[in-house]
Amino acid sequence: MAYRIAGETGEWEVVIGLEVHAQVVSNAKLFSGAATAFGAAPNSQVSFVDAGFPGMLPVINEVCVEQAVRTGLGLKAQINLRSVFDRKNYFYADLPSGYQISQFQQPIVGYGTIVLDLADGSTREVGITRLHLEMDAGKSLHDQNPTKTYIDLNRSGVALMEIVSEPDMRTPEEAAAYLRKLRTILRYLGTCDGNMEEGSMRCDINVSVRKPGEKYGTRTETKNVNSIRYVQQAIEYEAHRQVTLIEDGGTVVQETRLWDPNKGETRSMRSKEEAHDYRYFPDPDLLPLELDADWVEQIKATLPELPDDKKARFMADYKLPVYDAGVLVAERSRADFYEEVARGRDPKQAANFVIGDLLGALNKTGADIDSSPISAAALGGLIDLIADNTISGRIAKEVFADMLETGKPAAQIVEEKGLRQVTDTGAIDQAIAAVMAANADKVAEFRGGKDKLFGFFVGQVMKATQGKANPALVNEILTAKLKG
């Protein structure tokens, strides 16, 4: 169902485009050899180039170029064998050179696409306009001193990929799905860690509103939003603000805005600059970047299986439903973990344990699959005990909880706690006879047509055997006894 805002004059449609700044995974910056490690002491990772010293010349980092090409290939985008670095001129305290080296009219990556996985199981394609490389600015710290602003240039010169979408999204949920999918692809490729909390992936949100079917309205840009939840909230707020403004007789101004998560609102930052305001021109210190087509093909040959392809394979090979496959491929390490668990075992049962039991437990502690206290081999060992009838599925839940707490293998826990399943038909027969003798009245009711009592008898037998009786054998023998 289409997302609409109900206004005084009818329904309004929201038009959304996103510009994502993704920090390139590299040991050195885009144009200098300074380090890029997160969390270093302020101004401890700054070269003369990063600090804008006169006469310092930039030297392109080949690794950053390769990472941009890998990302473009992962987005099924056009790779431009010739691109140009430009100077984007503006003056701010954390940009010591007075310009940012970026790409404007000739970016390294052209048009591509992303397929969104939506909550209702449907998919939607969103276009990628371009991906260009640029250097990051430093960071202004306004909360360290009541009268001063501090400048940290550690981030200055760090390589960014700016990934610009087409204005193809129409709901906050689609924007969230876009960011999740983009982050997943970047992590699979190893080109950006996607950590929004550390600022290595930041989002600018372009929002406009229009009556359905009409031309695009005037857009605003909300800068540097650093969580998917905030992106959704900012879109909701900004869209409603624009509708109210227009219907009250006002005009939406093309401007840059900031998101205030404490107040849950956007606020005006400055009028939106146009390209001519930045006085773009080709950087005279950098030659045009010319790539060899064979080199691009070599990079393409090293790409991993990407999320959409892996999801399709999981559904085809393991017969998993779309939801299970989507959850499992959301992180590459999660997909690898699942495949190790499922190897040679019931794939659906493996998926249930990974998604329902393991991920559920890890989410409660904020841990991820890489720090799981239960290895894939250990979880597979638990499933093997169910498959060979050593334990029942119910007992397996108890064993799993012990594995989480102790780190012991399933087989050891089963032996130490005496949890081995009872498959001796004689013992099960005795337990059933005792239950029937103790509940003769209910046996008579069952035989008189009260079939729903069967579940009661199963429960009593399982209780009598401390849950260790094989459920299939209990059902088989109990059916024969009750009907006899």
C-alpha cells in the first residue's frame, strides 16, 4: 500500500533520495600515508597534506581506488575508466586547505542499482546515480570548552565513497531497507565496515513532497544522520513539516537542515549551495585517473558471492523460505556460520536454531555471530543428537541453554545430566500403562469420543519420563493402547 500523508487539501506523496558517505576500508588516507584507525588521540594521524600545508602535493592511494571499483562492481554499476578529481571550494575551520578534493562531473562509478528487500516479502529496485571518491574533512568539537571550538584533523583526508541514489524511494521504510541493503553489500565486499555509530557510514537525506502524479517539489537536505532509525524519523518529520508549510501558504526553501535527535525534529542550517557556489575546477595537482579495463576485470573476478545471489541460492539449494534466507544473508559471517551448521544436516532445522535460538540469544546481549559462545560445529553437534534420536527437540532447547552458559559441547551436557532420550519401547510402555491406570476416568472419556484428551495423555507420559521419551514412539504406543 502506498505511503501517503493526509493533508488539509488531500493526500501527499513523499519523494526520497539518499547520499551515503561510506568510509573506505584502507590503512592509509586517500592522498597521504597517514593512518586511518578509529579512536586515536586527537590530531595524532595527520600528515602535512591533511593539514593543508603549502606546497604539499597529494598522491593517490591505489587501494582506495580499487575499493571504489569493487563497490561499483558490487552495485552492478558502470565503471568509468577515466575520471577526474576536482577541488570543491568552501571555507570552514576543519577544512584547513580551504577546499575538498572530490569528483564532480566525471566520477569513477556511474549508474547502478540496488534491490530492496521489503517487510512484506516484496522487492523494489532503486537506482544509484553515481559513486565518487572524495577526501573527508576534519571534525569540529563544540562541547569540549564553553568558549572555544576544538579541531581534530584525524579524519581529514580519509577516503570516502559518496554513493548517491536516484529519488526512487517513497517511504521511510524503503529508505531504511536501502541503507540496510547498501551496508550489507559494502560489508560483503569489505570496502566499508558500515559502522554508523563510529561515523564510517553517514547519510544525507533529500526529501520533497508532491501531490501524486505531479512534478517533483522543492527538496531539502538533512545532513549527516548516523543511524537508520534517525533516518526514518527525520524523513517522517521533514515530510510532515513540508506538507504543513505548503498548506499554510508557505514555500519550501531549498536548504540544508540538521536532525536533532533529542527534539525529534529537523532545523535549518544554511541555504542549499549550488555547484557554482563551490567553484569546482579540476585539481591541478592530480592527473585524470585512467583505469585499465583488464585491471577492472581482475577485480571483478575476486568479488564474493553477493547477498542477492546468496539469498537465491539458499532458497534453491536449502529450500528455505524467503524470510529465513533474508535473515541469514544479512551478514556475510552469519551466512557462513549457517552453511557450516547446515552441511550434511536438515537445512530448515539448522536455520531454525541459528535464527530463532542463537540469534535470539545473541540479540539479548548485543553480541554478534563472530563472538558467539557456541561455534557452528558445536551447534551442528547438537542437531546431530536430535537426528540420531539421542535427545528430543524439547530436550535440545535445554541443552542449548546449557551450551550458551557453559560453552560445553552438547554430547557432554547430555551425558553429565542424563538427558539421553528413552527409546526403549518397554520402558515407554510401562510409563503409558501407569498413566492410564492413574487416569482411568479420562481413558473412558477418550474411548467415548473425547479425542482432545490425547494431548493430555502425551503430556502425562512425557512428564513421567522427565521429557526423555521419544515423542514419535509415545504417540505410536499411546494410540494403540488407548484404542485397545
